[in-house]
Amino acid sequence: MKEILNIKNVSVEYDRHGRKVRAVAGVDLTLNSGEILGLVGESGCGKSTLGKAIVGILAPVTGEVVFDGEKVKKLTRGKRPEHFRNLQMIFQDPYGSLNPRRKIGVQIADGLIVAGMPKKLALLKAADLLEKVGLPRNAVDRFAHQFSGGQRQRISIARALAAAPTAIIADEPISALDTSSQAQVANLLVNLVDEFDMGMVFISHDLSIVRRISDRVAVMYLGKIVEVGTVDQIWNNPSHPYTRALISAIPHADGTSFMPQDLPGDVPNPMSPPSGCRFHPRCPLAKEECKTQEPGLRKLGDGRDVACVLQTAGNQPVTITLN
Amino acid sequence: MNLLTVENLTVTLATGSGDAQAVRNLSFNVGHGEILGVAGESGSGKTMTALSMLGLLPYKGKASGSIKFDGREILTSSKREYRDLRGKEIAMIFQDPMTSLHPMLTVEVQLTEHLRHHRKVSKDAARNSALELLATVKIPEPAAALRAHPSQFSGGMRQRIAIAMALACEPKLLIADEPTTALDVTVQAGILKLLHQLRKERNLSVMVITHDLGVLSSLTDRIMIMYAGSEVESGLTTDLLRNPRHPYTKGLIAALPGNSASNSKNLLSIDGMPPELGNFPTGCAFHTRCNYAKESCKGAIPEVTNLNSTHRIFCPINPFSEVTSAGSQS
Ligand SMILES: Nc1ncnc2c1ncn2[C@@H]1O[C@H](COP(=O)(O)OP(=O)(O)OP(=O)(O)O)[C@@H](O)[C@H]1O
Ligand SMILES: Nc1ncnc2c1ncn2[C@@H]1O[C@H](COP(=O)(O)OP(=O)(O)O)[C@@H](O)[C@H]1O
Ligand code: SF4
Ligand code: SF4
Ligand SMILES: [Mg+2]
Ligand SMILES: [Mg+2]
């Protein structure tokens, strides 16, 4: 198992009307080759921002991202450095990320041409890639609007694959799709990770799909990772109250009238993060100390990391029940 | 008697290449205080079905058949009659709550104008009703919320305000088109609870449209599944989700992340794509993707098969007729 990405203490800030907003606040994560790491959390918690910092679209204000042994630098308008072509991102919006006025084939071949491949050959390769993601070869000659959402997402995947990536950040790649295309595209990604021994960060707000396809899961809350562990650990025995809340809120499509549990309170705003544990205003288990002391990540006896005072480093996780 | 009875509803839309039927011969009903769920892939005609209840079809769209609301035929209503019906008797909320809210006007202005328009009450009475409504939909600090603009609220709170608007004139039927699709699960759960409570307290009838079978499971009494503009299966929520009998429903349920074979990362999926408007396959429209299709499926439009008094499918082949155990998944 080879470590392909190392994210060390990464923070990212946006400028909002002259005020600094820290959307990602000190994230540590690693990704191995052949592994899918799910990244979950409510909207606005900083998932996309972290994804963009990993590939160099945004520059971190603290920390660094190391890809395959080299520090990721902020992308400039010019040519993407050779080494980082193998680090790719698939974007949340399959509509916005494709150019409506250029043929699909050219958009996929772009990366190959930039890397020095003759145009004819690059277009042939583009057709191969389209076939790989389950589209007809003649799609090279068509335009984005001639495809459905699921097909456009496949096109974005083909475009990312053109760079022969060793790591892909996939930002909500299936959220905008229908149930049946969701399953198709998720399967496609799983198989590609396997076939090319890539690492993938799979960003989603939907823990039930993440649970199916990931090896490990990282849970994010207001710019921070609050729990990281294997899928089994996270799903079967969540050790952070927020993870527990996310799981309890998922409806069951089983024909019982199971009522999912809501988590009252707003998804908080990074403009004014709460003191102490950032989750404390919504945490049903919060203690007095949680208002002032920020719990750092601690490694539990089963190997997972969690940031909550209810858990003790080195011990087995204490079962969390909310009510 | 049912609150809503729809018979042979067909919706014809103008497309670039001529007229096409987006909804085909659809018949269903919603009882008083009942929550009906409508599910199906994108383009299956769910929204067009809803819009035809409100006389809000897109330009050049036409509906035929019959829609009886509270005993009256409404499909033949004039623009004016539809306007009175909307808001007062049938209200609708959308995936994007801002569809029914103005971003720059205060919640107070929007709610009270709406109340005064339909109910002809005094300003003070309207304000009091507005406060009550906000409390009903569980907006914290209703008085402060009245002074705010919708754009100052989070997505979940905006959807609550949109629901408050919809409830303002005490409609009998609420149509909710993907009301929680844009929300986080944590927030979605709160909206589901609220809809449940409204049904219970006000005997409100709800028609909820979503492709999320989990949402339907927790919210609805009955479900209708649509494909290419037609019903393929309907039944009580328990029956339909535990013992789906149409190949398409079966496929949708098998594709749920919780249902695929437990050791593989691969999900079961229905191959192929839903058909596009104007290009619906002949006979059973699902035949191009169905593993059980026979030659006969390409010819005649499927007749209904009643499995029991509430559960029916539109598939004469009925390939799972042997299956009787609950909760079975292929
Ligand atoms: N204004 C319009 N003019 C022409 N065709 C339209 C118009 N609006 C929708 N359609 C088409 O009618 C068909 C049914 O649309 P409808 O919006 O009812 O689908 P839906 O089931 O609600 O899908 P979704 O899950 O994507 O909301 C689709 O093929 C759609 O492209
Ligand atoms: N371009 C931007 N400028 C200012 N703030 C932004 C920008 N993009 C995102 N944000 C803010 O940063 C936070 C994290 O956003 P994002 O990373 O998109 O979250 P997620 O992907 O988890 O939904 C949010 O509060 C969001 O409003
Ligand atoms: S540290 Fe305290 S507030 Fe934070 S999750 Fe744990 S118990 Fe809740
Ligand atoms: S009628 Fe035929 S094609 Fe349609 S669902 Fe039944 S078996 Fe499949
Ligand atoms: Mg995002
Ligand atoms: Mg719709």
C-alpha cells in the first residue's frame, strides 16, 4: 500500500467583504493507492474547498499537500507541471465543467495535446476513453448539451482519465444524478480505481453511498475532520456524536415507517465558528467543558481518529447514543 | 370519497420536433389526509403531472382526461378559476424554496400580503396568523423571522418558510416536488417530521414527488412509480417497497446502496438510460431495459394487473408472481 497523498494541517481562507473566512481549518488526511476515501459532511462544511486545495486550485494558508512525494503548488494559468497532471479533480457540477461550444472529443484530448501528443492520436485516445466510461466512440463529435446528466458526468470522468491520474478528487460526482445512473457511475469509479490502482477521494453529503464504495471515511464538520476510520468503524460504531447524527438522519427505504432523526440547529457558518468544540451548540451530549476546550483528534484503540472529549486515546470507542 | 381523483391524464408538450406526450393515460387518487408518493427517474413526467393539477403547464402544454378535486372537475377551469384554486385549495412547494419566495421582501410582507389577498383579513390579524404559521413550521423566534428576508435563512429554514406560505390559506392538498432533495439529511429529517405532523394535525393531503425511496418510505402511505409518463406500479408503501412486483421498481430498489450484495463495492444498477421525451419506446416503454421482456412487450401498451385491492402493476408478464416473501431483493 503506497501513500499517494499526504494532507498536512491544511487551512484555506476566503475573503468575504474584506473579512477572512476560514472554510478549512487544519486538516490532516492521507490517501493510499487503490483506496477510496469518502469525505462526508453537511453542505458548506468545506469539502469542495478542501478538494480544491488538494489539487492546487486554491492555495492553503497553513500546511501543505504532498502528492507522490512532491509538494502541490498553486496552479497558475500556464501549463500544469508534468508531475501534477496525475492528480485530477472531477467537479460537482457536470453541466458547468464542460465547455458547451467545443466538441467533447477535443475537450478530452486537450490534456493529451498539451502533454505533447499529436492531435490525431489524441482524438483516437479520447474515443477510447469514452468507450471506457461506457459511451459510444462517436460521442467525440458531439456537444455537451446532447448528453444527459449521467452521460456528462461520464465525460468529465473520461477527461480526468486522459491524464492517466494516480489520484482523483471526485467532488459529489453522482449527487446530481438519478438513482439508476448513480449506481452506474459509482460502479464505474470503483472499477477504475481498481483497474488503475488509483487513489480516490470521494466527496459526498450522502453517507449511504459513501459507505458502499469507500474503504475509509473522513467526517468533516465546519472545516475540521471530526472522525476518520474504516467504513465498518464509522458506519457500525460511530464514535463522534456528529457522525452518529449523520447516520441517524438517513431514511431507510425498507417500507417500515422508520422516522429519521433530525439534527436541530443550522449548519453553522465559518464566519463565526463556535468556541471550544465547534459542534457543541448542536451536540446533544455536550458537556460544560466543550464550550471552551477544543478537542483535538485522538487515536482510539481500534486505530481510528476522533475529536471528541467522550473518547479517550488508546481506549476502545465508547458507544454513542443520541436522544 | 377521495379528495383528488385523476383519470386518464395525458399531458402533451411542444418540443423542438413536434408535440410529445410527457404524461400518458395516468390515473390515480389521493384520499383526505393521505400522503401519496410519486417516484421515477428524471423526465418520467412527475413534475408535469403536478403542474397540471394547478393549471401551470408550460407554454403550449395541454392536459386531457379528468382531474376531480373535492368532487369538482378542475381540468376545464379557466385561468381565473385556477388562480383561485392555487394557494387557497391546492398549494405547491418546490425543490428550490426561492421559487415561491421573493429574496428581497421581508417574510412579513410576503406572508401577510398572501394572507390578505386570499382571506381579506385586517393587517393585524394577518400578522398574527403569520406568527402562528411560522411557529407551526418551527421557525425559532417567529417575530424576528418576520423582519428578515428569505435570503438571510439557510436552505432548510427557507423551505420551512415556503411551507408556511403554502399553508397560509389552509389548502386541502399540498403538492411537494422534491421538497428535500437540495437539503442535507440532517435538515431533511426535520422537514419530513413537519410534513407528518401537518398531516396529522390538519388532515392535510400531500402528494410528494421525489426519486428518493428512503424519503418515501418514511413519509408516505402509498407510492406510485412512473416510467416514461405512465404508472408502472402503485401500492401501499410497505407492499411496494418490500415486495416490488414490476421489473422497473424491482431494479430501482435493488440499486439502493443498502441493498446490493454485501461484500462487493459494486451496486446493482438498471442498465441503459431512461428514454427521452418524444422517443418513448413502443408497447411497454421499459422493454428496452427490461431483463424479463418478451416479444409481446414491444407491441401492446401493458394492461393493469391488480395484485390485491391496493397493489397493481402494468406488466402482463408479471415475472415475480411466485415471490411471496416480504423484503426479498434480487
Ligand atoms: N417546457 C417544456 N417544454 C417541453 N418539454 C418539457 C418542458 N418541461 C419539461 N419537459 C419535458 O417533459 C418531460 C417530463 O418532465 P417532468 O419535468 O415532468 O419530469 P420529472 O419526472 O419531474 O423529472 P425530474 O425528476 O428531472 O424533475 C421531460 O422529458 C422534460 O424534458
Ligand atoms: N468562492 C468563495 N468565496 C467565499 N466563500 C466561499 C467560496 N466558496 C465557498 N465558500 C464558503 O466556504 C465554506 C465551505 O464551502 P464548500 O467548500 O463549498 O463546502 P461543501 O463543499 O462542503 O459544501 C462555505 O461557508 C461557503 O459558503
Ligand atoms: S467534544 Fe463535546 S460538544 Fe464536541 S462532540 Fe464531543 S461531546 Fe459533543
Ligand atoms: S411488460 Fe414486458 S418489458 Fe414491460 S416490464 Fe413487464 S416484462 Fe418488462
Ligand atoms: Mg461542495
Ligand atoms: Mg421534476
